[in-house]
Amino acid sequence: MDVKKEILLCYAEADDIPVESGLKGWISNFHKFLSTLLSQISRDVPEIKLVTEANFASINMLEAGAVLAVTSPNLAKNQEFVSALNAYGQSRRQNDQLVLGGISSFFKILKGAYDPDGYFKEYVDLISYDFYLIDPLTGDPQEFTRFFGSDAERSYWMKLVDMAYDINQLFINYTKGLIDEEEFPREKTVYLASTGVDMVIQRDIIKRELMRHGYKVMPNHSLPKEVKLLDRMVREDLTKCRLAIHMVGEDYGYKPKGSELSVVDLQNRIASEHTFQMVEHNKEEEKKDLFSRLVWVSPDLKNVTERQKIFIEDLKSDAASLEEAEVLQITLQELKTIVREELVTGGRFQKRVDIQGLTSKVEEEDTSQLIYLIHDKRDGEETEELEKYLIAQGYKVVSPTYEGDLVDLRYIHQENLRRCDGSIIYYGSSTEDWIKTKLQDLLKAPGFGRIKPLKAKAVYIKGEKEGVDINQFEKNNAMILGKNGSFSPDHLRPFLTKLSD
């Protein structure tokens, strides 16, 4: 099929009505901004031709190299226009040219919250470019009427830049003669799960970072809205990937048809099953197919429902049983570092021993018992008296390291968990969730190569903690120490007795 070096922007004129006197409409602004970006990226990308109800019949759409369609309710009203757009997709599919090198020649654009699949049936499986926001508090969609400002810069412009680079890459693929989507190595493919509405911007940031470093990001298609189809598609995508990343915020996500679980929850459960299957597979295979899973929980959670709290706790419990799965509650920038480490050097599968600050490195002939005293960075001085007493009793004591490279700090923490005979988690300035996370880390220690049993673990509580469910700590078989004012050696007696058994 002959393809012209031509870009068509198809839309309904009703979507370009100026929102305020003297201002251009949504489409006019979009056309101007995208044209400017394309001209900055490459001189070879053609100009964008505007196509409306008034002139679409005179244009041979089938020959266009790329069709950009603002798939709105206004456009769906014109059946002939919709039929012409669907005919473009049908023709391209028949010639294996709808998707070239992972990029579709049809760009499904949404300027507002709308489900176009009932009308634009040839493009149901394509991911849309969503140029609108969802209010995380109310769940209401917000269409952009102004294009400059913090929210706009973070969402509208990021998506616009992504589209410009995708269009440019599409025409590069034409010149390379690519047919359909090329095979991509599993080691360079990442499953980046779809998220709740409050994590869309963060997901886009990670996606752009991965693609910028040459990784293919799955899913590269729209997820089915029916649970059985979704389940099958997610499983198929995961088999192609080296790493799965799940980003969790305050929004539980929408529920696909036939499911009581959200799409966010379902992807996590399917990925968890896949991780266990890969672990069992690698036990029997000489050549290992490495697969790991990172669950990122936003550190800025505020308005969390009880349902979401349970979901997050389930994620932590599930990840505790495997070295190949980990829950992280760190900044987005720190997540980038962990993802890069996981993909480039092998992450937790890369065994390292010579790291500055690895204080848990114990000589083999030293038979002294090792206690891992875990505390928040803010509580370093408060734990000094407790640490001095333990050392005076003949124990070796190690604490977390907070200075240095994030990846190394993570490795040191895992090594301390692997080597210690007992552990005390100090509950001072930290939060209840932080304590729960550290208890989960102790449960997960066998996944880091721990062989010997953990003789004793405890939560040392400074003073009274109002509203804290201490029973949750005890359910993790953790002893409760302290709670009686300033430090006293008597507080440690039950712990040290159990450690010496």
C-alpha cells in the first residue's frame, strides 16, 4: 500500500469553539502546539493538515501516513466521518501497517472523559492519548481550557511531547521499511501496569524514562474492559517482560466487567502469580529467566479509603514471601534509580559484597550474636543508649545506613536482614506504617538468602502511642518492648532471654 508523507488531524468543528472571547479553541491550540513541537524535533516530519466534517469527503484518508483523531461525542455524531476513519484502520490492518515498530499510525485523542470504542471499533485495542485530568478527590474529569500552569505543564504538555516523538518515530519507521511490530528482547521489555487516576502523571514519567533508555513498555495496547479478556492479555504480556512495575496511590481503580476487583488490583494479582511461576520454573532450569516485580506505593498518601489500606497491606504481605518481589515507598526519583539498577545490573540478583558502609559484614570465626537495630534516621541519637547496653552485654549491633547511594543502602539493609540473629525495630519518630514495613522486611529475609532462623524480633516502643494497633505487631510474632518512659535494661530482658534460648 502506497503511503503519503501526510498527517491528518481529524475533528468536529464543535470541539474548536473558543472557550473565552479572543481565545482560540481547543483544536486550534492543540494544532499549533503540536506543529511547533514536531518542527523542533525533526525537519522531515510533514505539516499537519486539518480535516473536519466540511472537507473529509474530498480527502483520500487511506493514503495518509498518520491520522490524528479527536474522538469526541461531537465527532461520533457524524456517521460518515466515523466510517471513513474506521475504513482507514481496517485498510491498514489488512496490510499489516496499522502498527509499525510498536507505534500506531492512528492516534486516538481524547480531550475529555469519553469512551469512543462503541463508534471507533477498529481502534479498541489502541491506547488513547488522554488530554484531560481527573480530580483525585471528586473523580470528576477536567478538560483543559488553559494550557499554561503547573497542572497543564505536568500533564497536557508531557502527553503532547510524547505524541510528537511518537509521530516522528512513526515516520522514521516508514523510512526503515518496518512491517508491523518488531520482536523485542525480553531483557529490554518492562510491564508498567495501568494505574488509578491519581497516578497517571507519575506513570507517564516512568514510561518516558524507560523508553528514553531504549526499553519497550507493555501493555502497548488498551486493556480489555472484560475481566477474562483482561486476564489473558496481562498474562501474555508478562511472559514477554523482564520486570513488572506497579504504581499504587489513593485511587483503587475502576472495575472491569465481571470483576469485583479493580484493574489495578487484578494486574497485581496476576503479576504475583507469574512471579511465583517464574521462581518455580527457574528452580528446574539451568539457564534462568530472571523476572522481578516492583510495587511502588506513593509516599504522599493522604485521603486513603479503608479498602485501599487493605489493598496496600495485602501487597506488602504478598511481596514478603519472595525475593523477586518488593514493595517500595520512596520518592519517584528514587524509584527511577531502583528501576535502573534492576534492569541494568540485575538488581537484587547481582550479588555484591564490597560496599562502603556494610557494617553487617561479620568475620566467619566471630561467634558473637548479631542484633539488627532498625530505626528511622531521625531516631539515630535516641537509640544510642540502647545500642551501648547491647554491646556491653557482648552482642554485635548493626543499624541502617542512611548516607550513600540508594541502591547500596538497599543492599546493606538486605544484608543486615540476612545475617542477624535477632532484630529490634525502634518505634520513635516513625509512623505505624513504617514499622509494619520493617516487620514485612523481616518476614522476607529468607528471600535474601537467609538460612538460619531469626531467634527473636521485637518492636521497642518509646512512650505511649495513641491509636496504634499493637496487636498487629504481635500477630507478626514480634515482642513489644519499652512503653515505660526512658530506656531501662529491664525492657530488653524478654528479648535477650529468647535470643539466648
